[in-house]
Amino acid sequence: MYQYNEIDQKIVDERVAQFRKQTQRFLSGELSADEFRPLRLRNGLYIQTHAPMLRVAGPYGLLNSKQVRMLAHIARKYDKGYCHFTTRQNIQYNWPKLEEVPDILEELASVQMHAIQTSGACMRNTTSDHLAGVCVDEIEDPRPYCEIIRQWTTLHPEFDYLPRKFKIAVSGSQRDRAATQFHDIGIHIVKNETGDIGFRILVGGGLGRTPVIGQVIKPYLEQQHLLSYLEAILRIYNLFGRRDNKYKARIKILVRETGLEKFNDMVEAEWLRIKDGMELSAERVAAVKTHFTPPPYEANTDQDTRFAEQLANDKAFATWHKYNTAPHKVAGYQAVYLSLKAPDTPPGDMTDQQLDAVADLADRYSFGEIRVTHRQNLVFSDVKQGDLFALWQQLDSLKLAMPNIGTATDMICCPGLDFCSLANAGSIGVAKEINDALDDMDYLHDIGELKINMSGCMNGCAHQSVGHIGILGVDKKGVEWYQITLGGSSENEAAIGERLGPAVAKDQVTNTITTILDVYVKQRLEDEAFLDMVNRVGIAPFKDRVYANN
């Protein structure tokens, strides 16, 4: 992974010192709350329902064991013994004391971490595929380009106060695991007719109260023009994005109101004006790639016969292996998912003890590296087949081996009313009720791949608009209700879920989900996935059953 140089470290250290003074001035009354607000937001600090919330950047989802141990230390010393992993591959603390946040940032800086631009109207954390560099369908590893973009976006002076937040995602594989079509800019690594690496650029995607699928603005962009083209898009957005209404300030609204053709013309004109002075050299790309060389894999690990025997002799291990591992481009290795969706734990949460243990396991089994996924789980990307059984046993003892990756209980869930000041309804409690109702693993595995995304407000942090089943909490005169959508997807065939009907009461959400699943089980074709069935029959059969007694 990328290692800071002296300039990187100096930037982060100076930002800590700067924010320490700003915080002291606010606490002493020299700065008003309105004056302090943009300063704290640029350092990842929100004011939530019960306490400040600090969001820490996880650049393109990549962490090392030393950093994870620091996250554990911070959870113990400054929070309530846990942290939360988000859909943007970031880390959140829900209970820090305002006066101690500069101390937290100083400790993070000591392990090359920060909270810069994790909130506010700026360019946010660049995200990517959690299987980057190891997946079998990869065209090229996207992480070097993510790092180049990260360096370009960090403290970019021209784009420090954009009309609204701005998000970029990069995918280097045939299968989109980074939800690129729902980002302000989505980048796909592609090859042209002669085999040269370049980029397909999408623009204007987004979630929130107005979910929009991004559109291709540049089918093929040469590698050397990556930053100049992104800069051109940002300049047009910064100039013409709406600032009179925050709900219409995202680039997706600008593209829709302007029209893709006219927007493209404006970008092309700006790009032609600036591109010659901003070329990305092959030497620069090569230098960054040196930070992402493969680890020292062992040869012939696929010939270890113990693995096959363990699969054959232990049903529980075989089930975990089926659902919680992924193929690896190197024979004899696999990627392993650590499920953060145990039934008695809020989705995405980890305790300090779990974090410390995971850091130790990463050192032992996966070259000291940990990935954060978009579905609030973790990944060990490089595990030998012969080590899988021992790793599974240890993860099971940590409640991190629930064999539910990609199933109905692998839910995305935001903190909702339990913590978030923007939420209209609770999420964590409803998620637990659904989990409790789906505690039969045989039934869960029979249902197969199913993505349930649940949010307590319209902002889209939980990607509810693109869940196979989406659950959105809404407020009706002080009472929590929930809108249900079906048929969403954030992968290659992107789709926005269709609303099932009127919102359902909080005490009916779990029954509604189980009813939907019952319709699926009874009416599916052989081996037909849930999303395929919804696309085949539409929502009518589900709607009829859910509202049958209304």
C-alpha cells in the first residue's frame, strides 16, 4: 500500500496542529458555532444526536495492521470501545469528546491516517473495488490511479468549497464492485482496440433523495489525461453547479438540467484549454505502482491436500468457505470476507478487541493488509488455502465468521435515529428484527444472493435506492414509517428500485420483508435469483401479497 513521504506527513501533521488551534478558539469562545462549522467539517467532525461523530478516511478501503491497531486504541481511549465501518470505506467514531478530537487526529497521523475531507462540500474519499489487485476478472489494478486521484483531490485549493460534496469511484474489473454508476464521477479502466489502458468516464450519478444512474461522458480517455479531464469536469461543476438549493446542488442535477450533450461540450472546451499543462506522465504512474506490488506469494500452495480434506470433513467450514471467500488470481490463495453482520451486532460495527485480533490475524495470514468493503464488511485479500481452516476457527471465535456474505442478513444499514441527527427513523433495531426472523441459515442460503439496504433518511448513506430490497425510514407526524423498494442494483446492470406501495409501519417492516421473500420462494423459477425474478415479473406479485389486507 502507499507509504507517506515527507511531504504527505507534513501536510497531515500541519493540519492536526491547525485544527487543534481552531478547536481551542471555539471552546474559548473566540469562534462562533457558525464560524467553527466549516472548519470542523473539513476535518471529518459532525455534531450528531448524542455527541460529535468523527469520520476517518480509509483511502480506497485499504488499511494495514498497524492502522487497525490504532483504530482499536482510539476506540478504547476516546470512544466507547467500538467503531463503525461505512459504505464509503471510511471509519466512524460516535462518542468522541470535542476537546479530544485534535488528540485523536494526532494519533491517527502517527500511522498515516487522517480525517481530511471526509465531510463538507469538497471532494471526498475516493473509493474502489475491495478485491482490487487480486480478483480474477481484473483488467488492471485500480489502486495506483486511486492514489493519484487521492493526492490530486487532497486540499485542492480551487475545489475546497464546491456547491456540494463530490464523490469519485474507480473500478478496474469487468464486474463493478464499486458502485461507480452512482458516483459524481465513475471511472472504469478499459482497453482500446490496440490493448492500451485507458478510462471510460461516467458523470452525474448519485444516490440520496434523487437517485440517478451516471452517464458515459467519455468512452475512452488516454491514461495521461486522467487528471486534466477530471479537473475539467470539476471546474464546470464548480462554476455552474447550483448553490441556491442544497438539494439541487449535486452534479447529477446540473447534468440533468443542462443535458449531457451540452455539459459534455462545456467540459471538452475546458479540457482542451488545460490538458497540455496537466499531463500525467508514465513515470509518475510507474512510481505510484511501485507501492502496489504483489506480496511474496508462496509457490505450489494449491497442492496442499489438507484444504480439500477439511472441506469434505467439516460442513460448517465448507458453508463458510462457499459464502465468505472469493477466487484469487494466484493459484492456492483466496480472498476472505470477515462478516461484520453477526445477529447481535449493529451492521458495520467492530469492538476494540475484534480490531486488535483482526490486526494480528492479518499479520499472520494476509501480509498485514485489511480491506473495507462497500457493504460494511472487511476482507483479507491474500490467504493461503492451507490456512483457511485455522483462520475460520479464529474468526468464528471473534463472531466474524457468519456465513452470510451476499445473503439477506448481510444488510447495509446506517446508524439511523440511534446516532444521526439527520435521520427520520431508526435502522439498527429494525435490522436486528429482520436478522432474528431470518436466523435459519438453511433458509437464508436457499434464498441465495439478496442485498437488503436500509437507511433512516433520504441521504442515501445506506444505498437504499439500489438495494434488491430497499428500506427507507420516513417521518409521518412524529411516527416512524418505512418505504419499501424492489429491484435496485449498483452493479453492472445498474437500476434504481421501484417503490412497492405506501410506507409500512415500523412494527410491520419485518413481516413485509418475510412476505416478499415468501412470494419469491413460491414463484421463482429453478435457480432464479431474487433480482432476476423481480426483473422478470415486476413488483405486482409482491405488492398484492404485502397489501392484501389493506
